[in-house]
Amino acid sequence: VVRFRDTATDAAALDPGATADYEFDVSVMPLIGSIQDTVSGRDVRAYGSDVLVKAPVPCFLQVSFTVYKPPADPAPDLDAIRAAVVALVNGTPFTGRLFAGRVHDAVHPYLTAGASVGAIDMLGRVRYPDGRIRYVRDADVLAVPDEPADMVSPKTVQFFLAPEDVGVSVSTAIPAAI
């Protein structure tokens, strides 16, 4: 059963029992069931114990920045830049922090010698286990909240980034007169 709240439809105008079709995206963690089966198996688990494997608390990200390039340089490969940033973020272990410097490092191999990356805007949407949403934003170090009572901490939150959530703009930098 999937339950969700439709905040776009005026329920007052609906007849009791009315139905509607919806489209939605679902994010899942692969292999959670397999991991649970392994750690619960007779050969692995401690006698008399019970282990519950949970998926991480998600922090869905949006990352945006501008690439500044000299007028004569070719445009950078934006798809490759997006893929590199996505690979970096999605490969970040449970640290509770994402450093803008690491994003810079992921982007630089795709730039010409005269190009630079401007400030990086990182916006995270932490979805708490009880369904609440909390936004975190930073241009230097994006840190997840440390609220262990709500099962949210650097050890439980994982960053997730989709290619369409990487905003890259390109600006032709005019060299300053010397």
C-alpha cells in the first residue's frame, strides 16, 4: 500500500469514493532484502538475536554552479560534468557532509586550462523516517542534521543526486585589461 497526500486537488469538489490516476517516482535501495536475508540467516546471525536492516535516510540534492571560460575556449562537455558530479555525490559514504571542494575536483578534469568553476550551491532535502522534510543549504560544506532521536544523523543519511538535478551554466569570462 502506498499512501500519499494530494495537495493539488480540491477534495471538496469530489464525490465520496471518487478515484483518480496518479503518476509518481519511487526511489528504492536495491538489495536491502538480500542483505536482510543474509544477516538473518542461521549461518550469520548470533543465536537469540534479531537484526533489522534499514535503508538510509535520503538527502536528495540539487547542485548548481557556473563554469567561467575564456571566449576562445570550447564549451565544456556538460553531460560529462553532470555525470562526474552525480558519481561523486552518489558514491559519497556515510559522512554526513558534502564538501564543495570535492565537487570542484570532480568538475575540473572536464575544463580547459583557462576555465574556472564559480561558487557551488548545494541544496539538500532530507526526508525523515516520519515523512517530515528538512532543507539544508550551503556553498561550502553541506551538513546533514544530527538528530539521532529522529533517526537522522551523519551515520544514517545518504546523499542522492540525479543528473537532472545538476545545474551547470556556462559564462564566457571577459579577460580583464592589464
